[in-house]
Amino acid sequence: MSLITFENFCKYYGKFCAVNNLNFSIEKGKIVGFVGKNGAGKSTTIRSLLNIISPTSGKITVKGLDSIKNSKEIKQFTSYIPSEPFFYDNITVKQLFEFCNKFYKNNNTSYKDLAKYLELDINKKISDLSLGNKKKVSIIQALLKENEIIIMDEPTNGLDPLMQQKFFDLILKEKQKSVTVFLSSHNLSEVEKYCDEVIIIKNGEIIDTIDMNKHKLEPKQIVSYTTQENTSNTFEFSGNINDLIKDLSKINLATLEIKNKSVEDEFIKYYQED
Amino acid sequence: MFEMKNIGKLLSFSIKTNIKTIIGWCIAIFSIMFMYMILFPSMEDMASIKLEAMPEELLQFMGMEDMSSLSNFSSYFGMIYGLILIAISIFTATFSSNLIAKEEKNKTIEFLYSFNVTKTEIYVSKVVTAVIASSLVIFSAFISTSICGFINGGDTFKFNDVLTITKISAITVFFFMSFSFLISGATTKISTAMLSSGFLLILYVLGYLGKLLEDKAKFLVYLSPFETFNSNNILDLHSNTIISIFVYFLITLLFFILGGILYNKRDFNV
């Protein structure tokens, strides 16, 4: 069942086309990665989904609700963790969460428990927080309400490795409750590790969609070798590894490297290619 | 279209995050007003010596052309308040613009708009915040004046006159507030606070020119709420003033509504 749908979505800033004719959908209960270079159109897509900006043409629907007309209803079950969280400097973290709680109905999660888990001092003023701690505030804010969708833009940016792990443990718990997660990230290893599907965007257009579960079932190798005659070759291999070894044994090798192809390797080409 | 509950929540938060600015302005205006009004008894003698030496045009520009005003507490208040009103209007114009523009400049709008609220609810909460803040600043001036009036106003202190001048001249403040909301509702890509303050100063100068040029360009007076709602006009309450009150009220309302419509339609500048 499609929870979020983009239909012919375009966004122009003046004459500049930030996103061009985007068509994709996100299914319920999945963690979907959104990968692309800086300026590829990721943040524009996310901000349009949240009605912070509106599409130039096309339509975005969430649970069948229009992202512009029904923005308020959508936000009742949607949370957002921005890449750079900005809050009001002159209040404390506690005051901020208490303000959030005024809007969240039926929230069973206590900000105190989450703050304790993420090691955040709620009595500090926002202006005294580091980027990592501001990120924790944003994460707690997102997890305070009963979500059906969590939209995240570079969520682990600024967090130390332990906190990143703790954060994804929380996200996986949300996934168990069938929460859909839309994750925009440059951290390719976390995308590889946690996402069910990855959408790749480049120059405002989707260029690939990767089913991560299928990808994990069909491992590929990257084989690189040089011969005694000083010629070198690199290729991708999928199939019976014994056949590969047999074929390689016929070559007068000087060096040989066989490594599993990670999704990170797959992604990096989209960053490199023009 | 909007929920009052949400506006209430946003309003209390907006007041909380701006409380220091509001209190600061209240104290400043209270103090300045007190400083001027407490000197009322000694002002008449001082004015006849010092102000007579000043050029008439300069006194006119400062709204002090009528020396007899200095012997009447209400008129003296009207003169001083005419100048203080410029400061209050500048505060209102910049404060109102910043209520909208700063949210986008500091990107806190992403946080605020992540709640299940509409743009209209955010806009209305900002308008009400500005109305409360400006009313408190105006009220500070009024309280300060009233205290001085009871202390040293003597027979010429008329509480109702001070109240009437304060109430009606508040239209000036709300007019500039609505202009600020119109501009910042339309865009935050330009310095809306500067634009609003510039608009205010232009209208002030136009009003002064209208008064200076008298018959040649008297219409200019009506373009300036500072002149239209000066203390003499307020206390006399001619039919022209009543019509002006009505027209300025309509324009103010129109600016507020138009600002809201534009704010609702445009993208946030983040």
C-alpha cells in the first residue's frame, strides 16, 4: 500500500528547475532512503512534502491527502527531523518539549525518558547546545508523538557513533510499529544498513530505485587484477565464485583483489558520474 | 480555517520568546514619557526662553509650534506623545516584521510549521502578538503620563483627554503594524523591517510637508496618520477626523487580511 505518492512533481525557483517530473511512491512500514548529491533536489522534495514550499506542478499525496490542502491533517501523524535543526535560543530544552506536548495528543512517550536515553540535559538553554545536542532535541521532538511517517534529512549529522546507533535503534522500534521512514542521507553505510529501498535522485530527476532486500540476496563481487604483463582490469561479477576462480587461474596474475560490492560502491557512481 | 486553541498555543509561545523585547520597550517608553511629563510644570518657563530662539519650521517639524500648549497638561502630553508615537510606531513596524521574517531567517519556521497548524494560524498568532506588544507599550506611555498627571498636572490634567488621545492615536501604530504584516506576508526576501520603517518616515515627512505648505499641498496631511491623528484633531474630533479614523481602520484591516492571504500562498523562505 502506497503511503506517500509523488505524481509529476516539479519545482522551479524562477527559471531554475530544482526538481523535474518526479514520480515515485513509498510503501507503508518501510525505511526508504533518498540519496543524491548536494543540490540534487532532496531537500526541495522533502520540504514540498511538508508544504514548507509548494510544488510548481504535480501532486503529492500522503495517505490520499493532498500535501497542500490537507497539510495540517498530514502533520498530525508525520514528524520531521531537519538536517540543521533551528530552535529558539532563549528558552530551555524542557520549555521547548513542553510546548511540543501541547500539540501532541495521546503521546505515551516521555521526553524525559528519551532525553535520558540520548544523554541530553533538558535544563540547558537551546543557545548552549552543540549541533549534536540540537539534533537530539529534534529527534526527541519527532519521537514524542504517535507517528505514521517520519521524514529525516541527514538525521545523524553531528551525532557521535554511539548516538547514531542509539538513534537507529529507536528508528527500528518505530519500524516495528509499522511507521514509514523517509531518510535522506549522504551517509551511505547507514542507508545500506537500514533501508529497504533506496531512491536515487540526480539533477532533480530520479535515476534509479534499488530494492535493498533483493540487493542483499544477490551479492556481487568487484574483481580487480593486474597481470605479469602489467595490464590491469576491474569488473563486477555475480554468479558461481568457483567459476570465477577457474577463469582467473588461466591468467598470469601479478595482483588480485576480490571484494564484495557494497551498496555504497553502487551509490558512489551516482555521485561521480556526470 | 483556523482553530482558536492552536492560535492560543502559538500566541503564548510567541509572547514567551519575545517577552524580553516587549518588557524592554515598555520600560523604555514608560521612562522617557515619565521623564518628559514630570517636567511639565517647569517646561513653560523653559520653553518660552529656549524654544522661542528655534526656527518656526523646526518647531513645526517637531510638532511644537504652539507655545501655549506648554501651559496645558493635555496639550503638552499631545505634543510630547506625538514624538514618542514615532518611536512606538518604529518599534511596532520592526517588531511586527521580525515576528514573521525572523522565523524564516533563523529557520525556526521549520520547527513551528512541523506542528499540526496552518499558515493562517501562525499568521494570526503573530498579529495578535504584535497587537498585545504594541498595546502594552502604548499602555506604558499612558500609565506613565497618568501618574505624572496626578502628581503635577494640576487643573489642566484631564484624564479623559489623555485616554482619548492615547486610544485614537493608537490607529497610527496599528496602521504601520498592518503595513509591516502586509510586506512580510508577501515576502521575507527583502528587509521588511527597513521597508516598513522607511514607509513610516516617508509618511511622517509628507505630513510635515502638508502642514508646512498649507493650501498648496494640504492633502499630504491626510497621507500621514501622525498628522491626521495629532492631539488637536483628536480632541476637536471634526467630521474629517472621524472619516479619517474610518478610512485608516479599513486600510489597516485590508492590509492585515491581504498580508494573511499572501503569507498563506507563498513558500517559506528557508
